[in-house]
Amino acid sequence: MFSFRGNFIRRLLNLIPLLLLLFLAFSETDFDFDKLSFLSFNLIYILIFYWVLKNPDILGYGFIFLAGIVNDVVVGLPIGVSSITYLLLSGFAAYIRYLTVQPSLIFDWIVFAPSIAVTNSIYFYILTIFFDVKINYITLALNTCVTILFYPIIGILFSFLANIIIKERNV
Amino acid sequence: MVTSRDDFSIAVRSALLKKGVKQKFSLLALIIASVILLSLESINSKSLNFVRSAIKDVIYRTSFITSIPGNVIGPMFTNIQGHFEIYEQYEMVKLKLQQLKDQQNQISYLKIENDKLKKVIDDASVFSYETITSKVLVDKESPFLKSVILNKGFNSGLKKGMPILKGPYFVGRITEVNYLSSRVLLISDLNSKIPVLVEPMGYQAIMSGTGDEFALLDFLPKNHQLEVGNLVYTSGTGGIFFSGIPIGRIELIEEKLRVKFFSDLNQLYLINVIISDPMKGR
């Protein structure tokens, strides 16, 4: 009985990042503030980068791909753009994960900046060159910068969850 | 040097091809799948459109359900804030009501005069279009794209290009139709271009969205003289929309003359879709 409960809690904790990813992709919940629009940021990017760096099995590339498709349909973009962006960001995270011997939030933050800059540039070019969708690049650049700035704050929150997951796993 | 290059290629290979313990697909396989999906977007076949439409309908409905908690909690904070502002607004409303009463007398005179003139020019059927009311299912407030999803699709007779009104005001047009849902591109979106008429000068122009709460006017005549307070209507050029649907007013925004919309595009809930064809009967 005790072991069943422990297993259930462990599985539930493991599922939180994935559920959050799917919830953010499906729902209208956006970190896009009405009066402080310049403070809007993309939590999905932070979530993907952080958890792929920690452990790619927690989110799963298949679900990241699916979240991208859902996001494209909800936002109204050509299907596949967000998937490519998310998977490229996962690729950067997986590459850094392979190279890093001793992970630290500050180092992750530093590499997050060029990773998101490259992926958002690809996102912008795919939309403008291949699909002729106009995007305000200043808003996109601002969003990228704010997402970078928010990474350590969200990263600290996620590390609490990561610690709980590790603790539960060790139990 | 050779070693570092080897390290790099091993790391890249590992990141792209290695599958985790619980992973079923490698990153590279999924990136290729995304590229294939993207290239399918440009193919317009009946079966593909049907699949796309079905996927979109399912995702929109799921999105509507998952948005419920956010939609309930968000307005709660707004309501609390709103209560504090009520008295201030009440005083303003009282003042405005008085002004409106004064204006009403003037308007009733103008209305009678207008009706008389309409009879003279035999154009009383300017606004005789048929509309259906629809609910906004999902309003994903993306900072880059401005669009909403409606709970009606081609099963209700909606078609691509149909104009959308909130009350009497023009707010956008349908850009995508599925069986049970459709997407509306709002006039504030960067990709929106609407032929308009600026009154009382009668200037024809193209109104372009800016991604913000105002729009720009392009292709105005040379030596035009816009003024604050000029009204902007749909011109009906091209036969896509009915002419004379009010859109907004010219205002001085960021020291430039821009179109301020009559409708608050962030507060769309029940909207009307004009289903009549403006070219019918011409």
C-alpha cells in the first residue's frame, strides 16, 4: 500500500513538467501582460530548455513535438513552426547537457541566451520567408530578452521541483 | 584539435540521434517530421484540408476547456480592481450622460434630415446585410499575432473572407474555416489590410494593422489633410466588404495621426458575422 502510494506520488511529480508544457500549449494562459506588454515572456522555452538539460526523459521529445503542433494550431501559425523551434531548443539543451560535467544555473542561463536567440531567429525567418507572415521583430526580440532575463527566476522555481523529484526517486 | 572536433561531432550526434530510456523518437527524426509537416502546409488538397480541419477543431475545443481555469481566475482580479474604480467612473458617466442628452436633440434632427436625404438618393439599403452571431472560443493573446477563434465553422455557413462586427463596428475578417470553428484575423494584426474610406474628406486608403490598438493608413492621396476626429469606414472597394461599416476615428497617437478602433479588440466575446454577399444583386 505504502509502496503504491509512493509510486503514485513519484509518477505524479515526474508528470508535472509535462502537464505544465501541455497546459501552456493548449490554454490561453499567456505571460503576456496587458499593461506591461514589454514584459511578456515565453515560459514554454524556459520549461523545455530547463527540463531537457535536467533530464530529457521527463518531457520526452515526442511530447515537445506535440506541444509545438498544438501551439501552432492555437496561435494560428503554419503547423510545424513551433515544433521545429522547440526541438531545436531541445537540441541545444541536449548538446549542452552532453558537454557539461558540473551543471549550474548560471552556466545554463549563459548558454540559454544564444540558444533562444538562434531558435527565435529561425522561427522568424521561417515565418517571414516561407510563409509571408508578418511578425513584429521588435516585439519578438523584446520577448526573447525578457525570456532570457526570467530564466534564472523560473529556473530556481523548477529546481525546487527537480529536488523534490530526485528526493522522491531516492526514497 | 582533432580531438575537440571529434568531441563536437560526438556531442552533436548524441544530442540529435540518441534516444533516452523512455524516448521513442530521436530529436532528428522529429525535426524531420516537423519539416515535412511544414511543407505539407503549402499543399492544398481536399483530404489534407479535411484532416487539418479535424485536428484544428479538436485542438480548439481542448484549448477552450483548458483555458477555463485561467479565464475564471483572471477576471476575478480585474473585478476586484474594477470595484475600486466604480465611483470614479460613475461621476464621469453622469457627466457624459448630460453631454449625450444635449447631443441627442441634435442627432434626432440630423436623423430626420438623413432619412429625407436617403429617400432622395434611393440608397436606404446600405446596411441591409444578414448576420449570424458567434461566440469567441479562444482568444490567445499572442504578442505577435492578433486573431481569435469562433465557435462556428462551415457547418453554419461561414466562409473565408467574411467580415466580423462587434456591435456595429468592424473588427476583422475570417481567414480560416473548419467544420466547427473558424479563425478571425483582427484589424489590429500586422497582416491585416482593409480598404477604407476617411470621412468627411472621402479619402480612399488601405488600413494596415500594427499589432497594437491602432492602425496606420497607407496609400492616402497626395497632399491629404487628415484631422483628429475624422471617421474611418470600410470602403467596400473590391467587393469583399459592405461599404460604410464604421471602424474607428483618427487620433493623435505617439504624435502621429492614426486610426483608433471603436471596439476594444481585447474584449471580444459575442460577435456578428456578415454572411450576405456584398456583390449579390449588383
